[in-house]
Amino acid sequence: MINKTVLITGASSGIGYELAKIFAGNKYNLILVARNTELLTKIKEELADDTIDIVTISKDLSSPGAPKDLYNHVKDIGMHVHVLVNNAGYGMTGKFTELELEKQTNMMQLNMFALTELTHLFAQDMVEKKYGRVLNVGSVASFVSVPSMSVYAATKSYVLSFSESLHSELRRKGDIAVTALCPGPTKTNFAKVANVGEMEPLFNKYGMTATDVAKIGYKAVLKGDPVVVPGFTFRFVASLPRFLPRKLIQTLLGKQ
């Protein structure tokens, strides 16, 4: 039996790393993509198994042209991607007018444009083979606008809308599904990178572990679910826009 292959971006830590362990344990070949070459090498050594192939690719996907370069690299080494996990991304906290514009547009490039380009490239191969899975990592912020994380929340809203629409399109092309994984605060290095300040203890206290989020995401991929929000509390938060006026939600979030 030929193993299926999964490509995971942002695979060097957090949810991406935990997903890599799960897929490896289920005998998927791995293509692991991240910027940190040293960490990728360590993960490859950790997950080494004679029954699977593991390829590591050091790439900064926020650079224009990087997604196409990655796709060409994968084709050049003769691998076909059955499962694409678009996990690479980051957040920023602060007032929109005070944060550096370049850093915010860089975040948009990674969270939206790179994800879209990679999906477009690899989904065509999935349609040709009539099988494929795409896991796009969104956020509970995909469902509500978040003051002080305006651009980040907007990028994740895009991920959710894009994933749901594409799921409906591609399911007619074969056994193909697109899943939006929308976790709440997760115990990763996200809080430090996003500079959430005094909210960081809340991430650590109430956030789910990256392991638990990854397990839920993996199961959703196998089932072909269009959207999954890990954790009852965060599913409740995601449902608020259906029951409360948007203006009220924004007022409450703004005060928080």
C-alpha cells in the first residue's frame, strides 16, 4: 500500500507540529514546511520511521512567489499531496493606526494570500485525482470582529468564508473536502508573537492544548467536515453572532 502524503505549513511548532506527529503516527508521508531549518531537522529525526518518507522544506511563505516555489519543489521531487494543511500564520495585537503597516500587510500575505495560492495550486492536482483534503487553520476570531486585532480577525474571517465556499465547490469534483479549523486561544507561542500582553495568562489558563486542537482537526479532515471549532466554550463564542446584534457584540468586545 502506498502511503498518502500530507504537506503541513508552519510545521515547526504548535498545532502544525502536533498535526505532523498525528499524521506520522497514521503512516502518512510528511512534507514539513517552516522557516526554522534547525527545528525542522530535529522534528524529522524525532518522527523518523522506515515506513514513511519525511521531507523538510525551509521556506518563508510570507514572501511573494514563495508558494509557487514550494509547489514546484514538491513536483520536482515527484511527490503528490493528498492532504494540504495551511497552518502557517500569526497574529498581532494593538491599535490599527499604531501598528506598523508593513507588518500588518505581511500578516495578510501569510494568513490569506499564501494560503489561497497554495490551495489553488494543490487543489488542481486533487481534482485531477478526484481525492484530496485541505485543512485551513482559522480562529474563533473568524466569527467575530476583534478590536485591537482588527487585521488578524479579518484575515481569519477570510479563511472561514473561503474554506466554506471552496468546500461546496470541490465536493462535486470527487472525494474532496476543505475544512476550516477554528480554535480559540491555544497554548502555543501565538500569544507571545501576537503580543497580547495581560491576556497571555488567560491563554495559558483557559486555552486548549495544541495536541487536543490537532486531534480534533485531524478527525475533521478524515470526516471531511467543512468547519470545526474545538471546545464547547469556543463553539458558544462562535455562535454568538447568530443570537446577538453585531453592534452589541462589538461593544462588549471593545470594553473587554
